[in-house]
Amino acid sequence: MLQPVRRALISVSDKSGVVELARAIAARGIEILSTGGTARLLREAGIPVRDVADYTGFPEMMDGRVKTLHPKIHGGLLGRRGIDDAAMAEHQIAPIDLLVVNLYPFARAVAAPQCSYAEGIENIDIGGPAMLRGAAKNHEFVTVLVDPADYPRVLGELDAQAGATTFELRATLAATAFAHTAQYDTMVAQWLMRQHRMTPATLPPTLPLVFTKVQDLRYGENPHQRAAFYRPVAGPPSGIAGAHAVQGKDLSFNNIADADTAIECVRQFAAPACVIVKHANPCGVATAADPAAAYEAAYRTDPVSAFGGIIAFNRELDVTTARSIVGRQFAEVIAAPAVSEAARAVLAQKPDIRVLELERAAYAPEATEPHAVELRSVAGGLLVQTPDVSHPDAAALKVVTHRTPTAQELQDLDFAWRVCRFVKSNAIVFARDAATVGVGAGQMSRVYSTRLAALKAADANLPVPGAVMASDAFFPFRDGLDAAAQLGIGAVIQPGGSRRDAEVIAAADEHGMAMVFTGMRHFRH
């Protein structure tokens, strides 16, 4: 159904392209109503405009809080042609066929450090959302525009349809308008919750979330699945969502998932660190004096799995490290807080490698927002939890064996425990000298994870005797400790809490092993 456009109301905060739009509308003989700064801008451009206050006969008041909240405005947007004509005529309400509105820049206003609570409240738009919702509801007759990117589309349709718009376009734009107001309301709700210490991390009865699309992806985990990447509208982008592409093809679904693990893991270390991830599990992690040495140690853990993996650093990627990587292996993604110009020149020789510069990728576990939550979809619902960012300091560890870990063992246990948090359960990590020796991930039995870690170490010709071991959860039986002892593991870090802790501790004592309990587990499913 075609609907002619004879009258438009334009009132925008984002004035991108609005002069061009209004000039084109006016040239088609469409009357323009407007308010405030938008009206001034259009007049300065020589475009005829009628003030909303003159049209309604009611002045703007309360510092602009009340200007469009009037029956002549909302009646003009909500009136049904052919049904409400008598009521509109009786009250001198003219139909408004086109609404062009976008809302106060609330998110930008409250993001300013100096923004007070009162200023935040004043930046909550009331009239704009009300008009948008009314126009979108009545899209059978009204065309609603919130995004400047849609201006050319509407102008093109007015040309193609002799000054009218189609129902299909109006319905599409109505959906965009409702999504816009939903996003806006969610940002306001999130801000108010934070002001009153009701963050998503408190897991409130209603969880307001809104995400905007970053990009469509070629496909999902598999080629037959559709996929896209979204990030939260509110707050600065961080982690993989804050990455800037230096070179390479677009990131795939699996690239993003694996890069997230690598980036978050490498953030856990103060010293220069390298993390190599394959299929969502770290296959090599190390810290060292510089990125090149960290990469060498991380790669040594599992060279086979490192091929085609994701590599993340917490320091600038230098030319030496870049040469070492491209001369040795293929990598899907390399991520670092910065990439030197010399390193970029080396990596450019391998244009298929995706290279990312990151926001907040250096050591900063505390950089996790206090209101952040982790989300995971399940059939028909959403699982929500606060991030697993806890890490015990040395004083919090409880030595439960006769032998106390040496200073070097304690350092390696701390390292292994940080890595273990990012390994899929059941997780076992062998480590020595701030580098992984073997990683056992995703097994149904903790004993098999231990055996897998040993197999990885053997394949890489890395000796296990003298290494330490981290387990993401307690050992339910002593067989895991017995297996570790047979391999020569010298010290163990685990949560504790099993009904058979005494049996497991006795096994460690029999083998002369040192063991500490953390009191927390690190399941990762």
C-alpha cells in the first residue's frame, strides 16, 4: 500500500545528512515541522520550516522537557487514515506522514567523567522515544526514520513512487525504530542500575542487554551455519571486541572464539607473555624476558598443535618475534597491544595471517568491568555468570603436605594455576620455569587429562620430572596423584574439597610431593 508524504516532522540530535534530507523533502513540496537546534540549522540552510510550538499553539517549557508531548503531534502520528479522520478534523490535527528523529546522545553524555547524576537524568529523552514508538506503531500510514544511513533509501522511494512510500519500507523502518528505542531504554536502565549499585553482576530479576552488530561472518562454527559478531552498545570496547585489524582476511567465528581465549589468558601475566591457542584451549603458554623468548617457550610445548593456531602477546610485537613466527609456522591470528612498523613489514609477506592490535590487552585482570557478566545461550534460555577472575595470592594458598613447595615451585604453581583457568575441563597443566610442559584438556576423566598432558610433553621432548601440575578441580581419588608421581611431578596445585582429600594428601606424601590447596576451582566448559 502506497502512502503519500505531505508533512514531515524533523528533530534530530545526530544532524548528519539532515540538511540534505530536508532540502530534498522541501523540494518535493512536503511541509516540515521542527524544533530547537534542528529548526535553526534548517533555517540557516535556507529551508522553510514551521516550529512545532507555532503548530501546536503551545510553547516549549521546562527547559525543553515539554515541546512535542502534545495531542497535535501524537495525534498526527497515531491517527489512522480513514478511521480517525473525524476526530482529527474536530481537534484540528493534521496527519504527520514522515517522522525523522534520533535521540539525545545519552551514552556519550554519561560516559563523560564530569557527568553528574542530574546531568545524566536530563539527557534521558522522553519526547523522542514517544514519537518514534507512535510513528512505528502506525507504520501502516507513517514512515519513520532514525538512522541517517536510511535517508537516501527513503528519498529514492519518494522519487520512484511519486512522493509516496511502500508498506514494505515503512514496516522495515518501524522495526528499526523499535530496535532503536529498545537500545536506548536499555542503555538508560544499565546506567541507572550502575548508579544504584545494581549491576548485571548482581544478577537482577530482569537483565537489560543490548548489542550492536560489528560484522557479518562468512559462517559459524561450520559452513552451513550463519553467524555475526556483536558487541555491547554501552562502554568502551575491550578484548577481542576492541581489536583493530592490521592485516589479513576477516575474522571467522572460530577465530574470534579462539582469539578471545588467547587474549584473556595472556592478560593474566605481568611479565612478557605469549599464549598459543588451538580449538579454544591453550596449547602453549610462557612468560620470559621478552616476547621472542616467550614465543619460543610457548611454541616448544606443542609444535604440532601450534600450527594454524591463535597467538597472543601482552607486549608490542617486535620484528624479531614476527620473523620467528613466520619462519616457523602458519598462524590464523596474531594479536598484540601494538605491532611495530618493522614487524608489520615482515607479516605483510604472509597476507593470510590476521594481525590484530588490541585495547587493554596488557596485564590487567582488574580491568574487567565490575558490572561485566559472561553470557552463554542454551536452547530456550541464557546462562549468566560473573567472570572467573579470582586468583589467590601466595599467602592464601594452604600447604597440605609434609613437604612445602620451594620458592621456584611456588612461582611455577602460580603460573600453572593462571593457565589452568583457560583450559577446558577436566584440565591438567604441567609447567616449569614459567612455561607449559604439557596440557591435558577436555577429558571425561582427570586421570586421562594427566596422561594426555604427559603424552604432549613426550611428543615435544620436554622432560616432565621436576615440573609442577595444576588441576582445575579436586582429585576425587588418589589415582591422579599416583599417575603424576610416576611421571616425576614435584608439586601440585588444586582446589581441594574432595571427600577423599585425606587419601589424596596421603598419596602426595608417600611420593614426596608438595601440594597446595587454593580453595577455588576453575571449571571451564
